[in-house]
Amino acid sequence: MNPLDPELLRTFLAVADTGNFTRAASRVHRTQSAVSMQIKRLEETVGAPLFARGPRGVELTAKGEQLLANARRIVALIDETAASLGAPPLQGKLRLGIPEEYGYSVLVRALGAFARVHPEVEISARYGRSADHMQAVAEDRLDLAIVFEWQDFSDGEVLMSDPTVWVTSDAHATHEQRPIPIALYENEGWCTDFALRMLTRRRLPYRVAYRSETGGGLKVAVMSGLAIAPISRSNIPPGCRELAAAEGFGDIDASKVVMHRNPRSRGDVVDAMARAIRDGFAASATG
């Protein structure tokens, strides 16, 4: 196989992130026909189709999914190397909102890579609910917001798919109790619309045993054997596991993790942090 052209990989990532050749063309500042030609060249290089048409645009094929994480790593390494050798370190302030679930798995990586190149940027990070982060962006209180979207998907940049699932403790088999003790977020809207609806549809009797404002609190409830809880698949704690469809459960939603940028927040600092966040999610996906 011929060497992979980094520019073709950039275009591939733009199509994968937007799910649309037109929006990808705008992102990489090329015409739609040029994007199509580049994807065709990349497919010839790897010897297989990378995208297939889906109900909402184009979707990655199995070969495309296989290439995705490595493409992010390659492009990220090129960008980080260029940044460290080229332009002087950036200065300024950056306001970031991110779900608590990704504090250790993603934010540690992203901030570490960012700080190595731009140690003088002052970063303000906040954990919170997706709705709160989106409101903060609208009110110009955040520059970047990482949010969950489980319906009415936006045109934001999709960083990963991370469905919510019911999780139980291996040691306690809490899910075998009847009624099933469950842990929920204090915010009832999301749980009522998705998690509880799934239990009702599957005719699984339950009782609310625990409530928490954070995902960390739900993990504690599961690990202690107090309850099962709805947790994003990438954040299942040690000693716990996903409850599968064969056991009467299955996916609660089809959540995607999406990055939104405040249109009033422009400049190199925001661009650099967006790259670091994007690369942090890519690294998390590959372990």
C-alpha cells in the first residue's frame, strides 16, 4: 500500500466528522468535487470504500471506522509537531465546558498536550450538563462546549459515538433483584425520556434507590451494589459491566459526543484547544 497522504487524511476526517461532503468541503476550504476526488484517492490507497450513504448523509464503513482513530493520531501528531516547532506559544484565556465523564479519560490528555505547546494560556474549565453548556455558549460564557446529543442531532463536530447503557456490578448482580434498584440523575427530564422509558418498554419493574447530580455519583451507586445506573459506554467503571439486550436491557440511547464552538470566540487559542480536545477523544478511543 502507498503511504497515506496527510492532506487526504484531513479531508477524510472532515467528512467523517460532518457526515456530509458539502460541510466537509467548507471545513477544508475546498470544493465538493475536490473533496470527492480526495476521498476516492484515499479509498484507492487503502483498497476499500471508506464511506457509504446513510439516511442522514454518509456513514463510515467498517474500513473507515478502522482508519478513523489512526487518521486522527497521524494528523494530531503532525499538527502538534508543527505547532511546537513553528509559531510562538499562544497567550490569552479559554473557557471550556465538558461533561464530567471525560475529565480523566480525555481532558487530562488534551490539557497536557495543549500546555506543552501553549503554557501561558489561562484555561477555565467547568463540568456540567449539556443543556447548561449550550446555554453558556449562547450567552457568551463559554468558548467551547463538549455536549451529549441523543436526539435532534446538530451540525456540531461529532467527536465520538457513546451510547448510554444500563450498568451493573459484577460482584453484586444488582440487576437480578426485583424490583430492580436504579440510580438516576437529579435532573429527571433526561432519565424520564430515555432510561425509564426503556425499562417500561421492556416491562422491567424498578424502584429509584439513589439520585446524584453527577456521573461520578452514579458510578459509586453501581460499584457499591446499591443500584444499576445509566452510564455512557466509554465510562463503565472497573468491576462493572454493561447489561445487554439478551438480559432484557440494551442501549438506552444513541448518544454522540459533540463539540460546539461559540461563533463569537475566534482566534488561534480556540483553534488550538479544539484540536487538543479532538485529539484527546481520538486517543481515548484507541486506548
